[in-house]
Amino acid sequence: MNKKLLTEDEKNILLNSIRSIEDFPKAGIVFKDITTLLNDKDAYSLVMTHFEDRYKDYNLDYIAGIDSRGFIFGAALADRLGIGFVPVRKKGKLPSTTVCEKYELEYGFDEVELHLDAFRDTKDARVLLIDDIIVSGGTAYAAANLINKLNVNLVEMCFLMDIKMLGGAKKLEKVAPVYSVLEI
């Protein structure tokens, strides 16, 4: 499998395209705003081409994207790879029969869900889970558990960025391999 990594110059292009907003959503937090990467056609093309190059030989059947920024990368990558896209949604957003997973937040609990037939007609489907940023890893951990409940093969979890000091990737590595394009 192709494990191509970005050069330091390419990583810097991506890092420089992401805006930092201090004290959002509350004091003391530096929010990494990827909307500036998304509206930079060169930076977005660079990351999507990198994802395509990395995953084209993984023989994936589906990309599962986490609500909501995982949809942006996941649906585009699924299209590039010619495979299906599965949304992992916040509770109450999917119209058919679902399976749910609860997870803890700093201030309470939340839930994510998948359609029970999300990976239909594909025995032993190979799935990539994708999202924008690993913070604590709680949402991605819950999403990975959901995918595993549906008896498919979670090949890897992929993220644009990992906020290393918060340790989310370490938690996720217990469930499946983790790849982050950028680490800060």
C-alpha cells in the first residue's frame, strides 16, 4: 500500500492555510479554523490529492465521514476513489433504522449514529473513517465503535490534523490505525 507522506513544504502550505482563532469557543482555546483551507483551492487540492494518493491502493469499499467536517473530505475522497460514502451523524439526524454510540464530552454526553444498513450488500467491507481534527478523540472513538458493531473492517482512521497535546490519537490507536496529515 502507498504510504506517501507530504513534504515539509507541503505541510507548511496546509498549516499556513488554516486560521487560528484565539478564545473560541471559550477563553483559553485556540480554535483551528479549516474554512480558510477549504476556500484556498491550492491547499484543498493538495490535501485531497494526498488523500487520494494515500488510499487508492487500500481497496476500500466505503469512506465513513464524521458529522460534519468529515463529510467535506470524505465525500470528495469517496468520489475520487469511485466508492460509497457513509455519513456518521449526530443523534436524530438519520431517517431510517440506526445504531447509536454514546460518548463523553468535557461538558456532558453526546451520541453519533449510523444507518443499520450503511454498508449494505458488502460482506467484509473495507472502511476508512475520516474527519478534520483529532482533539480528545471521543467522537471518532464512538464512530469507530459504531463501524465495528456493523461487522465491517475499519482499515484506518484519517484526519487532517492531530492536536497532539490532547492525546486523542493514542486513544484511537486502540481501535484502528490512525493517520494524521498534520500534527500540532
